[in-house]
Amino acid sequence: MRINERVVQLNDKAPNANARYVLYWMQMFKRTSYNHALIWAIRKANELKLPLVVYEGLKYYYPWASDRIHTFILEGVEEKRKEYERLGIRYIFYLQNYESSQKNTVAALAKDAALIVTDDFPCFIIPGHNRRVAERAEIPVHAVDSNGIIPMSKFDKEEYAAYTIRPKINRLLGNYLKPFTEDSVEKGSVALEVDSPETPVTSAAIGNLVSECDIDHSVKPSNIYHGGTANGRKRLKKFVEEILPDYDNARNKPDRDGSSRLSAYLHFGYLSPLEIALAVQDSDAPQGSKEAYLEELIVRRELSFNMTRHNENYDSLDALPPWVHKTMREHMDDERKYIYSLEQLEAGETHDELWNACQREMVVTGEMHNYVRMLWGKNVIAWSRSYEEAFETLVHLNNKYCVDGRDPNSYAGILWCFGKHDRPWMERPVFGTIRYMTSGSTGRKFDSKKYIEWTKTFRG
Ligand SMILES: Cc1cc2nc3c(=O)[nH]c(=O)nc-3n(C[C@H](O)[C@H](O)[C@H](O)COP(=O)(O)OP(=O)(O)OC[C@H]3O[C@@H](n4cnc5c(N)ncnc54)[C@H](O)[C@@H]3O)c2cc1C
């Protein structure tokens, strides 16, 4: 049942009349400001004259769980604890390390809650979490959308491409691209006793905590990207002051620090797109750069969220339009000049030096530059036995190594390499009418030697 443009009630249970608090289960919007879910939880708590409890859990068994992803999440915990304390809100963080760790923590907390408020994120494990909690809880569950600048509910079907969603976004943007009013709790809860295990996290303890978890220890934490809103804001400040003025020109130059590199902060909700967009809008950068950036942050990003919200096949080739299926059928048996196994690709052992450099950037740093991500994906299509195998490989590598992986942008970006949100181009072997890119021509558009050399300086 829809309550408003950002909030849906996922079940039809009645609130618990003997409740001690309202529970906000924070899954994806890991921040204390510009967070519509938190604001909604505060409002509900104030309406019910109850305190608010915020719960954040980290389990060991989500797909691709690794030292890299765990570290990035844990790096944001200490600052949130301090900030929630300042706001008078009880914040609980619990790390479920391995099989024998306590489970069902949300269910235990729900017993004393009037209602559960949680994050409405349209892909990966979150839709399943929300379905299950709504079925099992004896109280109302409200899912709140704080993903984009414009609520996802404003687009009631899947959009075909950027050109179809762009005019709709432009019509609505003025209503949403404006400063945010934060609410505060009327009843403080910092000292409230609750039935939940808790894990104290300090920056000094993160290495040990991660090493104790039953996760993939081969994917090391990033040396470049560190989690938390403060780190995201530090990068945002540098971006707006030093990089944005030349963004329109430099964003397609992987050999330069020319794009925002904020996608991991967006993925984990450390920064809200609204906070970023307002900082960009208010800056003195040239209008062309601001517009180019907002096109990526709003139109492209919200198109991805629209696809994962409305297309239940977002994690397979079934999400592609009919023209792509037709051309894939016609070219499925075309001879592939090179075929690489997942192991060869993962190790960056192909004949293509630029591709190997992209792969190295991702494996070692936890990100790949925006511009070469497209080339990276296209080449895996060229070098795989089938389109299906290429898709599986891309999803696996992207989600395993990228801090910003497992996101609507991950699935939309990979599907874009197969023609999603694009149009037919000239017919070629293997690709058919899917747009084609080569390392030779892409590499001539920037100083690819410099980029390749840069990736060789990485240790890891
Ligand atoms: C094969 C492939 C895989 C991708 N995987 C991911 C992923 O796992 N996670 C992810 O966030 N993005 C992914 N993208 C989209 C895009 O490449 C990244 O968002 C971008 O590289 C992030 O770098 P940045 O923050 O410096 O971008 P900027 O150029 O600074 O752009 C600003 C913001 O706009 C958004 N954005 C930029 N480009 C796109 C795009 N093409 N589609 C949707 N939103 C965009 C991002 O939120 C980004 O942070 C993928 C693209 C491709 C082609």
C-alpha cells in the first residue's frame, strides 16, 4: 500500500500497542542526513510519542562478501555512532561474523517495536530482505525510497532509454532539487536498553574484525577508497573545487583524476545524490561541466534505478530489448578470434594491454574509471564463448571487485554493453548491431600509455 511518493507499507499488520520504540533498519542509506527513510522514522516515532532505534547489521554471507566490502562498510560505523548519539538516537551496529553468530536480530528487535521503517533499494539482496521482513513481522513495515533525487514512484513503468526519461526528469526536477529539511527526535533514546547483540567498532579494530569473518579474504580492502560520509564529503569538496570546472573535458580521460569517483559513496548511501547535486549546482564551475555532471548523476543513475525497479529480469540478458535478442540470435555462432576463461580474465592475462590495465585498476583499487568501463565490458563480449557467459563473467568480476558494485548502475552498465538503453549500430561479426568498441580506437582518445603505466604502479 502506497503511503506517499517515497513510502510504501509492505504488509497490512497493525502497530504494536505496547511498543517501546520505532525501529529503523538501515540497510543501504548509511547516513544521518539527507535520508528520507530516517526522516520518516523520526516522524513516525514523534507521532507515536516513542523513541527511535536505528539498527544496522552486516552479515558474512551476502554474495561476494569480502574484506574490501566489509572494510568499506565498517569504516562508516564509528562516525555514525557519534552522529546518532549527537542526534539523541540509539544506534546499534552488529557484525554477524560466521555461522554460529546470533541470527534473526531484526526479528528480535521487532518484538518491542511499533513499526519497522527500512530502505527501499531496488536490487541485489534488499528486495528479498524487505519481502521476508514484511511477511514475518507482526507489525507494519514501511519501505522508504531515498535513492535518487526524484522518487522512483514518479516513473510508473520501465523507461526505454535516457531520451525517454530525461524530459520527465527535467519537468520534475525543480520540485526536488532543493535543500532538505531535517527533523529531530522528540524523545531521546541513546541509553535505551534493547534486545540485540552489538559490535563496538573503532577504526583501529576494523582489520581484526574483518579477519574474523567467514568471507572472501582474497579481495583486499581498497587503498584509495575509504568508507564513511566524512571521506565521501572530503572527496566531494575536492571534486567540486578542483575537478568539476574541467569535468566536461576530463571525465573521459582515465589517465587523469577527472571524474567525481563518488559512486562507491553513493552505492552505500554515505552521500545522498541530493547533497552532491546541490553542491554541484551551487558551485562556480562552468555551466557545461555542471550540466554534464548532473546528466550522469541524475538522468543516467535514475534510469538504472528505474530499470531495476520495473524489470524483474534486471540481472539477466532477458532484460534486453527485442532488437538485441534478434541480433544475438543471428550472431551467436560467429567465430570469436580470442576466447579467454574467467581465470585468465580475472588475472588480467589477455593480449590487450589496455584491457589488462582496466582489470588491474579494478582488482587492486576497487574501482574502474568510468570511460574504460564500457570498453572493458565490450571486450568481454568479444572474448567469451557466448553472450550468456560474457554476462555472467561481467557481473561476477564487477560485483566481486568494485566497491560500487551490486548496484542498479552495475546491472544497467553491464547490460548497456549488450545494447540496453542504446540503439542498433552498424552490423559486425559477434556484436551484430550492438555498439562496438575497440581498445585501439578508445585508447587513442586519451593517453592510454600513461593510464597503463599508472596501473602498473599499484601494489596488491
Ligand atoms: C560495464 C559497466 C559496469 C558498471 N558498473 C557500475 C557499478 O558497479 N556501479 C556504479 O555505480 N556504476 C557502474 N557503472 C556506471 C559508471 O561507469 C560508474 O557509475 C562511474 O564509473 C562512476 O565513476 P564516477 O563516480 O567517477 O562517475 P562520474 O563521471 O563522476 O559520474 C557521476 C555519477 O553519475 C553516475 N553515473 C556516471 N556514469 C553513469 C552511467 N553510465 N550509468 C549510470 N550512472 C552513472 C554515478 O553515480 C557517478 O558516481 C558501470 C558502467 C559500465 C559500462
